[in-house]
Amino acid sequence: MKALAYNPNSEKTSFLELIETNKPELKANNAIVKVTGVGICGSDLLKLNRALVKPGTILGHEMVGIIDEIAPEMSQQYGFKQGDRILSSHHVPCLECDYCLRGKESLCTKFKTTNFNPGAFCEYLELSEDHLKHTVQKIPGGMTDEVASFTEPVACCIKAVRHCEHMMVVARPYLQSASLTHHGPKVPDAIQTKVLVIGLGSIGLIMGQVIRHDFPNSQITGLDLQETRLKLALELGFDQSLSALQTDNIFNIIFLCAGANATVDLASKHAANGAIIVVFSSTPDETHFSNNDIYYKELTVMSSYSPNLENLKESLELLSKGEIKVDKLISHRSNLSELGANIRDCSSKGIKTYLDIQ
Ligand SMILES: [Zn+2]
Ligand SMILES: [Zn+2]
């Protein structure tokens, strides 16, 4: 089968090389999936550009596909059959360790070591029993592959925003008795939460929509340098989108979705007293938050990495109801052989690339 592998010498094609490799084989406890599409994630690009994986590695995790073969016992036990349109995320938590029991599934050792075999930049991949049991979901009828491929990234954003709901309640003792529902704590109408999303790539544009869903009354500002992204943010429900901030722009919650060194300083500067800063991307260099800003302004710097299983289920639900809109986030579509060129073009003027492997 055809696949795209990481090759440090293929700079012209975004470090991707089209190779021929063996199709994974059906075993007693797995399923083979014909990959039909996969979203290209910022983390894939990071791994390629910063040589964070071994040569020959096949990346790709925002996968959708069709079950090509499934072991009879797996089919019986988990209810999937040949021909089912499915999606799956790549990591599976153990649900038993200290992290998992504390709701920090993405810190679980098993979570970090599980993966598809190989990654989804290929024609066929193998899903383990763990995947079939926990992460595989059927794609609802009527939902396109493109939309379904956003299940994992949207789930990542849901978890990040939910972290803040918790902080909002803890930060306000008089709200502690208020019920914490999935639609957010009941913040008194008089208090308006000003939220800033730095970086309006696909993740920033999704984050804004999840914030709107959870905090309907919040005032959401997006910050980015690209004109098309600023316009799209307004279409997707941001209250304003800016290419620069003024000194008096301050915010109660700031999401760092840009992966740029300068955003760390920017966040501290524009954080209101008592603000929450949510780190949601890595930076090229080691950057630091100021101890004294955190102390005197009582800032909470927190992070959210990858989703929990419950976030993946809710994500698919929100996507199927159209509450999170992702259609316009795919700026580039590609086949296997042209992916490298498309990724390059997308990183200079696009939002997200989708690899179509029909
Ligand atoms: Zn991803
Ligand atoms: Zn665990």
C-alpha cells in the first residue's frame, strides 16, 4: 500500500516521502481500516519540521475510514462490522492509573504509548482492541468525512474550555453551590467574561466556538495577523477579531493557540487581575511566565493537552448537531502524492489541510 513517511532529506515535500509499505494484517483482536481521509494537525507539522520522530515514521491521527476487515470476536464484542464508516483517535488511556482516575487521561503512560499502526497518512491501518473498545465511533449518516475528521481536535478544545469552567467556579466562592453543568456554571449576568484567543488557525477558530457554546454571554476576541482568518473568526461567532492589541485590552481568560514565543509575554501583559491563561500549544523556544505577574495579579496559568474519552463522544455530538462549524476550516485538500506541496502552501496562507485518500 502507499504511505507518506517522514524523511529528513525531503525538505521540498515538507519532509514527507511517498513510499510503498506492507498493509497491516488481520489478527484475532484487531480491525483493518481503509483510511478515507485525515486532517493534518499542527502537531504533525511540528513533528516533521522539528525532526521529533524517527525517519520512516508514518504520522496522521485525525483519521476517518471504513472498516475493511474485522476479527469476528471483535465485531461481536464491540458492535462494528465490515463497511462501517468510523473515526478514531490514536491514544487510549488505561482508565485505571492515578492520572486516569483523576480525570487526566492524556497524562496516562498507556495513553502516550498507544497509537494506530501505522499513522493515518496511508491507505490502510490497524486498530487494536483498545481502540475498538474505547475510541472508535461510527460516523453518523449524513456527516461528511471532512467534518468527522475534526472529532479529535474539537475534543481537545472542549477539554481546554471545561478546565476553565472549573476554575471559574473555584475562583468564585459564592458560585460553589451553583450546579456545574456541561453548559457552564451560572455566571451572574452582570459579570461578563472577556476571553482572548491568540492564534486563529483551525484550533483557535474551534476554541472560540466551544467557548461560545460553554459561556454564551462571554465576549470573545480573536488575535491573528492573517486577514482571512480575522474575517472567518467573525463569521464563526467571535465578537471581534484584531491584528494587534491596545494597552487597555485586558481579558479574564486567554487561550494560547499560536505556538509563538511572543504570545507568552503578550498573555501576561493583557491578563486581567485573577485571569486564567490556558497554554494550548508548544513554543519554538523555552519561554517563561513572570513569577511576579502570576503572584501580584493572581493569575492561573494552566494547560490542556489532548482530550479525555468523554470529550471525544461529546465532540462528535456537537459536530453532528452543527453547533461547532468546521466546513470553512479546510483551506487545502490533497491526495497522498501532493500533500507535501499542499502543506507548504497552507502554512503560508491557509488554515488547515485535509488529506483525501478515497
Ligand atoms: Zn491533532
Ligand atoms: Zn491511565
